[in-house]
Amino acid sequence: MDPIVALMQQVVDDVSDDDSGSPASYIPELATVDPDRLAFAVVGPRGIVRSVGDDEVEFTIQSISKPFVLAHVLSRQGLDAVMKRVGTEPSGEPFNAISLEEGTGRPENPMVNAGAIATTGMVEGADVAERTRRILETLSAFAGRELRVDESVYRSESTTGDRNRALGHLMRSYGIVDAPVDVALETYFRQCSILVTVRDLSVMASTLAFGGVNPVTGERVASERVARDVLSIMSSCGMYDFSGEWLLRVGLPAKSGVSGGVLAVAPSQFGVAAFSPRLDRHGNSVRGQAIVATMSDRMGMHLLEPHESISQPIVDITETPEGRVIRLSGELGFAAAERVLAVLRDLAVATPSGSTISLDARELARSHPAALVALKVELDGLPASITLLE
């Protein structure tokens, strides 16, 4: 067995006996699911999807759709336009709370229902069908395959969605939602009823992890800036009124849905998803959270743990007939540039007069423009002749 899959299976085995919580009951179709379903999937930089458990079982995406619709609107209208209608602060309240910013009517963030309805209301289209098509196109690009709506769940969502309609009408009265309320809400209900598997969610998470590029298809789905902005909001708001403790204990941007899905992102490393229908009092999957938390702890994935690879890029020094060649790989940020300069200063002092040094930065996986500028400025002040290849 693949050692990574074996590790994943061990994580699933360790949490499988927890039968606390219960499936969502306020949407009739969700109340009928098998509560014992359990699945786990991970996608790394090479686009290999690894999964265990009930990985082919389809379930509706529900609130996990919110970050991806946000990405769609950010890509087309920009952050400032979105923030005029939706805030970015943690709510500290349940996901379906009727709570808006005093004076403006803005919902607190795009991850709660009010904020997601406002975001969905910004999706372009003449009617529900056109808006839904655009959302499906976006989510399908993130997942790397064509997705579809579960019509029975949609009808169930629409029939029981009076609280969300109340939020829509309230925001419409403030001018936060421009679209007709029925168009915005029916689009939102259809958005939440899109069918996915845990494998789909892991690919969607990995697309955010790798700066908007789907590692399975190689397609750029969103810009790096949009992916960064979406992950920033997920970090503080994605797990509803448990978001603060989640960030403390698990340390990964994440989003949950009331059908039992949990999606989490380790930026530049992998996307992960879990599925288990039993929910806790916050509306988050009990075993899905446990899977992600266990994995984060065992693999040291907390965002705020020190990661030496960021400050210590790979520096390979080779002697050639033309002189010394220093090859860089990894990531070049400010801390990394400082280390490279220290190496160059030592070599420059020891290099005989008339010799050359070539600094080959062409294999860097990523270089931050400001760090590269700082490196070039410092190179001009060194005593040896140094050529930068980029």
C-alpha cells in the first residue's frame, strides 16, 4: 500500500468509533443520509488524488460552495467591490444568524449565510439558470470535472429556506443585494445543492493551496491574489463560531458544510477533504474535523509552526571552467535572500581577482519580486563579478 494512503487509513481508523453528533435535520433531504459514511482525501503538488473510505459517495456541497463563489466574484469584480457589500470579520454567531452591520446592513463575512447570499447576489446573469451555470462552471473548474445540481436537495432547500429569504429581503432593503431576492435565493439554494465527492473537494482545496492552479488539470482557475484573499477569510471565518479555536488547534484555512464535508488547505503543500454526516452544535462534521485536526498535528501542518524551507532555499555551488555557479531552488523571500547574500559575500571575498560567479535563479519555484530587487541591489556592492541568471 502507498505509505501516504496507509497513513490516511490510520487517521480514519483512529476517529471512526466516534458516533457523536447527528446529521442536519432542518433540510429534510439531509436528514435521511447514512450517518456512518466516512471518507478522507488529499491532493499534493503533483495532482495525485489519494483517498480512503467512502470516497465515491456523492453529497451536496452546501456551505463549502461559499469560498468558490467568493473566488468567482472576486475574480470578476475585485475585492473593493465585494467589501462594499460584505465584511471580513468573524461573526462569533451561528452560520444562519440574522445579524447585519449596524448602519450599512453588510453581513459580517462571506462564509455565513447572509454573506454568502450577498456574494451569490453579485454573480452575473439574467436569471437563476444563467447564474447557476456560471457557478457550476467555476466550481467544476476547481474540481477538475463537470459537476451537477441534486434537484431533490434543491427542492428541499427551497421549500425550507424561509430564514434565508428573510436575510435576503433584509439585505435588499439596505441595498446590499441588488438582484431580485427570489433570483439571488434560488441561485443560492441551487449552489448549495451541487453534488461532490470527497475527492472533488480535495482537488478544489488543492487548487486554492497552489495559488489558483488546479494541480490535476494544470488549469489556472483563479489568480494568486484571489486564492490568497479567499484563504485569508477562510482562516478566520470558515468554521463559523468555532473558527477561532479551529485556527488555534488546527491552524489551517478550512470550510465546513452541513452535509458533513470539511475542506482544509495547507498553502503550497496540499488540499485535504473529509466527509462524515454527523455534525456538532456549530454545524461542523464531528469526524471530519477530527480527521483534519489529527492529520495537521501528526504532519506538523499548522500555519504558524516554523517552516525552515521558507528562510533556507536550496543553494548548490558548482565549480566549472568558466567559474563558480550557484544554483538556487525553492522559494526566494526576504529571509531566503539574506541567506543567499551571506553565501555570496563569503565567496566574493575568497574568489580570485578576475574570476566570475554566476547566480542561477532559473530553478526557483517562486521568487518574490521585492526580494529579487533587494538581491540585485546587494549584488552590485559585492567585490566580485557576479552574473544573475533569471
